[in-house]
Amino acid sequence: MNEKENSKGQFQVELPADVAQGDYANFAIITHSSSDFVLDFARVLPGVPKAQVKSRVILAPEHAKRLLMALQENIVRYEREFGPIKIPNQEPRTIAPFNIGKAEA
């Protein structure tokens, strides 16, 4: 057994200080191949013609599906506590801030 694992199969996750603050993203682009899903998180600002990718995460298909399920579970919990999340004037599968077009999400 890995020394970072305990008897219940759990493990510790280290969060370095330079990562803990996070990067704000309001735009996501998701692409995939037969072996990977690529999630690019970008920041789009009004009046700025180019979005800047702030983070890229590459996942195996199985992990992408686990992420989808974990997000769904957390959204259900969030909405139970705080009420429905409303996405005005947008199709449910699209994230496109500032009316700049659409990217599959």
C-alpha cells in the first residue's frame, strides 16, 4: 500500500500554493480523440478580441465520464441548497460569454 493511502483506500492530495489560488475561466472548449478528452479553459473579456487559454486538462475517456458524473452530482447538491442555476439566452450545451459565438461544452 502506498504510504499516502490509508486503510480505506483514500489518499491525500497536495495543493501547492501557486495552484491553490486558481485561474478564472468563463469559456471552455472540449475536444476529443479516440483516446483522450482535452478541456481548454479560457478567459474571455469584453472588448478583447482574443480569448486566452488559462488551463488545459487532458483526460482519458473513463476519467472524462467520471468528471461528468461528479459535476452532475455536485450541481444537484448546489441547486438543492442554493436554487436552480439559470443560464440566460443560451442553449443548455453551450458556454459562450459576451455573445461572442458558441463552443461545445
